[in-house]
Amino acid sequence: MVLTRQKCKDLGIKEDMQMASGGKQAKMTFYYQSNENATKTKDKAESKENLIHENLVTDWDANNLPPWLPNNEGKNSFLNLAQEIEEAEGLGVSQDLSWYMNETNRPVVDEEGSMCYEKDMPAKYPEIKKLMGPDPNLKWVVTLMVLTQVVACYLVKDLPWKWVVFWAYAFGVCINISIMSAIHDISHNVAFGNKKTKWNRFFGIFANLPIGLPLATSFKKYHVDHHSFLGVDGLDIGLPTEFEGRFFNTTLRKVFWILLHPILYMSRTFYINPKPFSQMELANIAVQLAYDLLIYHLWGAKSILYMVAGTVLAMCLHPTTGVFIADHYMYAKGHDTISYYGALNWITFNLGYHMEHHDFPSIPGSKLPLVKKIAPEYYDNLPYHSSWALVLRDFVFKETLGPFAHVKRTYKGGSTL
């Protein structure tokens, strides 16, 4: 759920952000102040139980409601309110509060008791807030890539099968990983802005066409939880399961884990944090199926193979696969979000600038390098990756890395495992 300051004011919610002593904890609380249930007192507000997480700012959901809500009517009002806000705001932390809601907050547990992130970064550098908002060029770049893949499907239709696979790996992967990165940006509403969420959703479906598989809308739905509940067991499907960590724990098995990564990731949506299908997801499936059938009717199975292979190979057997591991695995002690500053950012809409992205989700990928340039002291002393290929190599061959090399947070109580 995303609340802007103005939305809080309009809907009768008071938001309060405070940093705990020593800079070790950050907590975001929302005070329910419905006019229909005006029973909340100052004492209740001061004695309420906060949802606190070490270095994790989060919010309430249906299973973890504020305990100080007065009655069931108040709880129902709160849930209806949350749904209205989600529909109004779409995905992504709002521009007004994005600089409050940093869910990684640098080191997970800093042994010296300090934390690099400061909530006043935009106050110190006001130009950062000017970077927030839609990227006017994104829709044109994405449209060009979609058309490029349509032409590529035509060009490979008469090639031998081995050359179809070759071009899918050599060229299709590069375009499709770029489109998937763009879909990530679109999920944050940076194509048309937060006021046109439906436009962003429909454009995501359009961008999805060369991928071959209907991913865009479902990705948006679960990516909300990734930002709100990073590494929280049972909520963030990016967190590997207990089985994955215990079974894929040798060099050879970790290779298979990488190869199976697309299947394992998508399967978690069914048993870790299942959610009902939305109408927009059904639209995504219908449009993608119609497009795939059209390509098959026009140019045959080789064009379909080119599309789907370019997507699957990008996620499991290519240097770009490193993007799915580099961001949130503990390659450096105490750091579960690490940026990548390498050449492949050129084709992934700067998705490698991942610490910057989690600090400011509403800033388009095209502008994330400017965040580091404007406020270098917040990023220059942090660990970073320079090669996604080396990320994959280290993940496979280093005993300290694997599916378990991931911070696992609990939703309430502040414990980090």
C-alpha cells in the first residue's frame, strides 16, 4: 500500500516517520483517523504497537492490521481504504514519500551501530526530487524494441533451427532482457506517471509482446511486495525457499538452480504468496496468446522459439542472468542490496543501480546514475558489482554463496535471520 502525504490528509490518515536512536531502525506508522470512528485518543496513538523492522520500513496489510483500530468496522474501512489507495496510486512508492521509504537502509546490521542512509538526502540535495516522475522517452524506446523483435521474428522464420537458437541467444536475449527491464520501470509508472496507472498497465502488456510469455501484469502485482517487504519470508517471492537453500548447495546443484531459476521464481507465486488473478492479468494473458498465435500463423514455430528462447535464456544461461542474483544476495557481509556499475546497464535501463532504485523507486532508470552523481557520499563507500558474469561465477563456486545467501526478515518484531 502506498500513501502520499496528500492522500493521508484527504483520507484522514496521519503519517509519522521517525528514526530510532543510533540510526539502527526506521519505522513508518500510519494513524487511523476515520471521522466515522473518531475514538482514537492521544494515549492510544502513543501506546500502539508499531510494526518495526531493523532497517526495513513496511506497512500494514489484511493479516497485520494496526492493533489500535477501534472495531471491525474500522478494520473494514482501513482495508477498503488500502484498496482504494492501491488502485489510485498504482505500483511504486509515491513521489511525496519515496525518500522516507527506504526498505534496505544500507547495511542490514551494522556491527558499529551506524547506517549510511539518511532520510534527509533530498533535503540536502533538492535536485533529487526533481528526478522523480515519468520518463518521456521510455515509451518510444520500448516501442522501437518491440518493433525490432517483430522484424527479427520475420527474419528467423526460414533459418535452420540451430541458427534460430543462436540468434535468440546472441541477439534476442539482449533485446528481451532490455524489454523486461523496461517492464520493471513501467511497473513503477515511469512511462506515463502515477496519475495514469492504467496507461502504464496497458503499455506494460504491449511491451510484453516480444517476451512470448505473459509476465508484465503479474510482475507488477508481486513487485509491490518486493519493495514493501524486501526479504520477508512469505511475502517477497524473490526470497528462495527452504528447500532451494538446502538442496541447491553444491557447485553442480547451484548450476542447476540458475538454470531452473525462471521456473522456481514463478512457481513461488503459487505457494508462497498466492494472489487471485486480476482482470488486468487476464487481459495480459489474452493479448499475449493472441499475439503468439498471430506470429505462429504468419511465420511458424521458429519465430515463437526465437521469442521464448530469448526470454528464458536471458533468465538462466547468459551473462545478463547475473542481474537476478547480484541485486539482493549477500556478496558482502551485511549488505543485501548491492548495485552493479557496468556496461550492461546500457541495455537494462540502469537496473544495476539497484541501491539507488530502492532508495528512490519513483526515479526512472534513465536518471538513476544522476542520484549517485548528485549524492556520491551515500554510495561511493558501498560494495558494488562490476561484472554480472563474475556474479554468476562466484555464486556457483564460492561456498559462502547460494540460495541461502539472502537476508531473511520476519514481518514483525525486528529479527533478521
